[in-house]
Amino acid sequence: MSGEMRLTPFFRILIANRGEIARRIMRTARRLGYGVVAVYSDADTDALHVREADAAVRLGAALPAQSYLNIDAIIAAAKASGADAVHPGYGFLAENADFALACRDAGLVFIGPSPEAIEAMGNKAGAKAIMRSAGVPCVPGYQGADQSDTVMLSEAKKIGFPVMIKAVAGGGGRGMRLVSDQASFPDALRSARSEARAAFGDGTVILERAIENPRHIEIQVFGDRYGNAIHLGERDCSVQRRHQKLIEEAPSPAVSPKLRHAMGEVAVAAVRSLRYEGAGTLEFLLDRSGEFYFMEMNTRLQVEHPVTEAITGLDLVELQLRIARGEPLGLVQEEITFSGHAIEVRLCSEEANREFMPQSGKMARWQMPNGIRVEHALQSGAEIPPFYDSMIAKLVSFGATREEARGKLICALERAIAFGVTTNQGFLISCLRHPAFARGEATTAFIDHHRDELLARKGAASDAALAALLLYVTHPHAPPWRKGRSLAATFSVPMRIEIDGAAQELEISREREGFYVVNLDGCEHRFEIDELGGEAIRFRSSGVMESVTYLRDGEKLYFLHRGVTRSVRDVTLAAPESAAASGGDGKVRAAMNGRVVAVLVKPGDRVAAGQPVMTLEAMKMQHVHVAGIAGTVSAIDVAEGEQVTTGRIVVEIEMEAA
């Protein structure tokens, strides 16, 4: 075989991505003896992936279009830094055929499939046609060129509701809408097109029959330039919000060895028919009867690849690099073995109780747990910018059994410290603990079906009392804490606190015996402090001793209690909240940092309360802002394409006279 090899050697790799993705690729590249070059936007000047690379090149301003999506700038960066290969990571330009072609034309080795393969699979309609010809079962739907509203509605009715609208380009849940009935279709179609156009520069969509409560199963594949192809089993990615994955595991609890063999054979046949080189993933929907349907092929490495690495013992980035260099796979299907179980969760900077709205800002304290694999690129004091994906870390556990892996991951999440920016940490723990997930029964409807249970605030009263205690004893002018009895009892001090955005009235006092007593809603919560440090407190309450990590950051205080991070502040002396918070003053304010992608009204328009007036995009998600009152639009304070900060007034509405 060695005489037949067509090698394309390279020595220095530019990684056209950021954050944990870039760090992950650097780790394997360095182990194999390659130099690594980072690229960065102005928002990432001090990022870890920049500091850790051998060299780094600035691409441009913070917005992706001016930096990480700027093909010319990335090619120039490779030339300037002496890189002779480019790894696209698994986001941004990873599935962009023009980028792969530009690398080829510049004499750079592209660590991924050919531009032709990317283009063939990048269009969902075309990909389905190719897959059908390869014998791969596909979801019934409409992939026609006529995109008129009339034809799309007609085709949707032929398919039958519910239907799924999907952007023909791209992925990651953007430009995707589940439509339950005919009346909802026009608005959903408009919204999907708008999001697809903003995300991918192409508003074309396809329609698919919506399969009720399916599993989302994907098969990891690899092919080399000599026609060899293998699959590395399946991953179950069913737990999703907004059509984006949150929890992934391998193997799937729903896939038997027989089904794995069948799906794997179909996937490998498709790879061979494409003459595909590199890593790829075929995504399927698995219905209750065990039938599976092709959705799309991702021509890149996936975010969730670590679970496959855990059960196979293979380094998938290493396989990518060897294939790109021209080496044969060196593996046949019979040599691939699977052992144990792995589960990955995506820790995201988002607020689960506000429709998973992305959050940005300074991560005041960041400390990930030991004992499991954690992929991240943060440190205490780092800024999380609003321009990129909301995922800030991946936590991956491995065990001999699924239950062992699940238990390890719950324990690790309970120890993770992320103070300063709201994350979905507690929500992930709720998902992992839920009986349906524990039984391996989660489908793509899992979060929607169990939303109230998953979002329920557990221990809210005891945490509010603990928050009051922490605010009281860490206040700069508080009486110094001393262990044991006090010389005299203190008078009750009335407090008003805001915890996770909700106000609470309470009283706190210290008894002569040394106990602190918090009176909240007529109930007494008694605490005895054993130790108080600058970062942690050890206390007893209701016969239980606990240690809690906390951080006082200006007027805010954060603490981690039983796996849930709470944000609290003392608003005892603060002015009462006005109607502005809900838009009741007629001013619509940006709910987060983001970019205006659509202004849906104009001055002089009459609007009803709750009517959409503007769409804001942040961290790859679109959020519609609505009028807080009925009235007439008096001013539009932003323009499409403009970047705005949280709280900025974007639309003003004048209430109509009674």
C-alpha cells in the first residue's frame, strides 16, 4: 500500500475557528508534531486559544462576517503565518464549499472533504436526491425550486400537518420551524426564511413531514482517498431546545446491535458513493417502530464527537489529520469495537427560564470540575461576547454503564462554578435527573413534554434564605462574624432581595446562641455558621452541614448550592421597579446584546399589545420583541444590521388616548 499512497504532507496548521474548538484541535495537532496558528476577531484578542497557539493572526472586527467568516482574511492569515494546512473546526466555515475551494486554490491542504462533496451535501434538497439514489431512506417532503408562498402552502397541505420547515443551507437548528396547523404556516415560513437568510445568506427552505416524537440519531463516518470507509457507531442527540442539541450520548439507548448494523451499512454505502474523504455525520430520525429516515449530512467533525472517542478509544481529530495527509484509514469495520457509555452536555450561557435566551458578559469566576473531560476556553474574568454561539463548555462523562456515566456527569455539573453570566447548569442537571431520561426514553419532544418539571425552581425558599444570610454576613459594613455565642441578640433587620430576578421580602437577625434566623413568608430558616471565608461558607441548617461557594462582585452576589447557581442582590434601599421593565411605558428595550435583523413596524403604525415589532439575533438565535402596550409607533431608534446592547430602547410606542 505504501507505494500507492498519494501523500499531501503539511507541517503547520491554521485553525479557522475559535474557543474550545480551536483548543481541542490544537491538542491533537501538537501531539502529532504539527505547529498551530490561531485566528481571532477583536472580541477574542485575549482569548485562551489565541494565547496558546504558536502564532495568531487578527482577522477583523467582532462580527463573524468581518472575521471568522471572512475567507480572504483567513487565506491571507495562513500565508502570513507560514501555515500550509487549514482545519476549519466544526462551525463557521467548516461546511463552506467556497472556503474549501479557496484553500485548494491557495495551495493549502484543507483538513476536511473536497469542495465538491461539501457542496453536494450542503444543499438539503440535493443531498436527499443523492441519498435516495444510494438507497438511503429519506423523510417525505417538498424540495422544489418554486418557493412562492402559494406553492409552499399547497405542498405543506399535501404533506399534511404537522410539517417541518428547514433552511436548505446550513444547520444548527437555524431556519427551522415546526408548524402544527395551516393557520400558523405563513408566519412560520416568513420567520424561517428571515432566520435562514441572516444565518446563511440564503432564504430557500424545504418542507418535510414531521415525524412525531422521534429520536435524533447520527452515524459517525470516515472515508479516505483510496475508497475505504467505516462508521464509528451512533450518537443519540434527542435532547434539544430550539432544534439545537443539549445532551448527546453514545451508544443510543434505543439502538440495538441489529439496528446499528443496518444504519451503519447505509451510512457507509452513502460515503462510498460520494468518494468521501474525512469525517462526516449522517443524521437520521428514528421513529417508534424502528424505521429511520435520512435528514442531512454534516460534512465536518461534530461538537459531540467526544462521546464517540470515549466508547471507541479513537482520536477523531487524529484520523482527520492522517486522512488529509493522504494516509489510508488503517482501520476496517471489523476492528471497530465499542465499550462503555459516554454522555456529553453543552453548558451554554443562556437563561432557560426565559426561552433559553442567550446571555453575554463577564464570567467573574470560572472553575470546571476534575475527573471528567471538559472542553472549554474560558477563565475567570473572561468576557463572553454576544456575537458567537452560546455554548461555553462541554462536559463529557464515561462509565462502564449508562447509569455510571449519568451519575458522574450529574456530580461534575454540581461542582462546576460559573459565576457572572447565567448558564443552563441547573437545567442540565434537571434533564439528567429526570426519570424519563434516566430510563433512556428521551425523544426530541423531551424538553417540550417535561418543560414545567425541568424548569421548576427547586429549593427556592431555602436558597432565598441562604442568599439573605450571605448578603448580610458579607456586607462591607456588617458586624464581623465570630464563631459561637454572641454577646447580645440583634434586632431583626428587614431586607428586600432580588434572587434570579424575583423580589423577596424578609427579615434576618442573630440570636445570642450564635444562630442566624431568616424569616421568610412566615417560616423561620436557622443557620449556624462554622466557617466563613472570602470564597466559601460552611454552615449547618436543619441538621445538615453544607459548604457553599460564593462570590461577591460589587452589588451582586453569586453562590452555588446543590448544583444550582443563584444570582442575588440586596435591593432594600433600591428605588421600586417601574413599568419600564415590561415595556409598559411604551418603550421596547433590547432583551440582550445582539444585532437587529428585522424591524417589523414603521413610524405611524398602530400596534396591539404583544404584536411583534423587531427581531434581534444573538449567539445564532433570533428573538422577536413585542409591543408592551397598544398604541401608535412614534419612533424607531435602530436600523437593521445595527448592534445593540441590553436595555437599549429600540422602538417607542405612544399609547392611544382613552
